[in-house]
Amino acid sequence: MPVVESRCVVTVPVEVAFAVSQVQGPVRKRWDPFIRRQHLIGADVPAKGVRTFTVQRTGLRMESEYVSYNPPSNVGMRMTKGSWFFEKMGGGWRFTPVDGHPDRTLAVWRYNFTCRPAWLAPLAERIGVFVLQRDIDRRIAGFARGCSDPVVLAHVGAAPAG
């Protein structure tokens, strides 16, 4: 199963980093270059078992479900409905304090996937690694910007650093 991963250190406490990663609506679009639209399905707040509907900027649609939700340390998702070429897709975001720096957080985001049809999967997965690595790198860079954006920080109840 192919895996892509991206990481960064942000200058906010782990609780704030986690909160930024979970914002919804227009505030989410301030930092997340991946989404055009996203909303929770049948819930007001994220939690294990809650589903989300996402439309990517390219127009691809996906429904996913939280398989874990452990503030402020990690969240895991799995695709329940999506593009025909993904057999499976999942992801996890982990947040840990940087040793000796309570106002710095290491964010590690990881996606795994398999493609279909089986006869095309070896080629499709090599292409998928390239495309998803680029997307996850852009997305975590946007997340890092969001962790210093006064509007995003105000939304999650945090003050900008400095």
C-alpha cells in the first residue's frame, strides 16, 4: 500500500495546532488549498464515526469517516465513497510537542491508498504517490500558514505568537 507523508513544525502549542487542523467552513479555506467545499454530515463537531463530505479544488468528491479522533494528538480518516480509481484511501494527522518547546508542535500528516483496477494499480499508484505527495506538501504548508494567520487563530481561540 503506497504511503505519502509530510511534516512541519509550527510555532503554536499542540492544542492550537490540532484545533487549526479541524476548523470547518470559510476559515478552513483560508489555509487548506485542497478543498473547494467541505462539511460534516449529520454532526456539528468532528468525532470518531462522524462523516465528512469534501469537494477537492479539482472537483473530485469524497465522503470520509473519522476512524479516530483524539484531541490534541491525532486524527484518522478513511474514505467511504470517492473517486472510482481509489480502492482504499486513508489518512492520519499526528501532533506532538517539540521537546523543550511547549509553543512548538511537530505535525506529521500521512496518507495511504490503493488504486483500481488491479491491472492498472502498479502504474496508477506510482502516479498517485507523485500527485498525493505534491498535494499533502501543499496542504501542510497551508496548515503552517494557518497556524500563524490571526483570523484562523482567533477562530480557534488562540492569540497570534509574539
